[in-house]
Amino acid sequence: MPFRLRAESSDFLATAPKRWRFEGRIDASQERVFDAIAADPSTWTWFPGFSTGRYEGPGPHGVGSIREVRVGPSVYRETIVAWDRPTRWVYRVDSTTVPLAHALVEEWTVEPSGSRSIVGWTFAIDPRLMFRAIGPAANAVLGGVFRKAMRNLEAELRERASREPA
């Protein structure tokens, strides 16, 4: 049975009871990184625990699009609330199969840094008891997931580039 979450806008990123922000550098252009994050959820194999993902409908996708992903045993149904290619992509979680939150919004940002990109991830949550139980470990757990995701994404983009014609 899915747990419904409160519908929030990107304003929640500033007002959420709990919020974490992480940044990392990737050796790939801003556009390539943004597209790897936003364009096709089925390619999120670089994100730890991810197994499947898809957008509903044929596209093109953008603000208002619905995305469904499976991370570990949990299924998340999300609505895209900002899509500013190639700099910012934000979604809220509408429902999930685990009772983690009353509301959850995530923001991904990508800024150029020479030939590299700086990727930011903000995780903003109004947590339920299940999430609050991890308490002080949340920063370490989320930070570890982000760092691994960035290493995996950089390797994935390097592999994709090696397959492209010169």
C-alpha cells in the first residue's frame, strides 16, 4: 500500500524541517550531466540501490511529468516541479511504499566548472518516525549515497563517451 505524501513546491527546499545539501565534481559537461540525471530514469543505474525507472507518457518530459522509480525495495512516484535544462531539476515525492516522510522534495543542480561540472543534491524532508529513527546517521548515510552516485555517474558518462564516434 503506498503512503501518500503532502504535495509541496520547490519552496519546500527552503522551509523543510530537515534538509541536506551535497556537492561533487564530475569530469563531464554540464549538458551531459544534466541529461544523465533528468532525461531518462531507466538509465539511473549509477544511483545506489536503483533498479527501475520510467516517466509516464510519451514526452517530451518536463514540469508536471510523473516519474516512477524503484530504489531498493521501495517504489517512489514523483512529480517534476522544476526542469531548467541544463542547470536545475526538482521533483517531489507523491507516494512511496515505505512511510519515510510527510513531504519530500529533491533538487539536482549542475553548474559548469571548466570542462567539468559541479553537481548539487538537496534532500528536503518532513520526516516520519521511520526516517527520524536514523537521526544523526542521516548526514553520513545520505552523503555516502551521494558520493557513490557521483563516482558511478562519472564512470558511466566516461563509458558512454568512449562508445561515441570520434
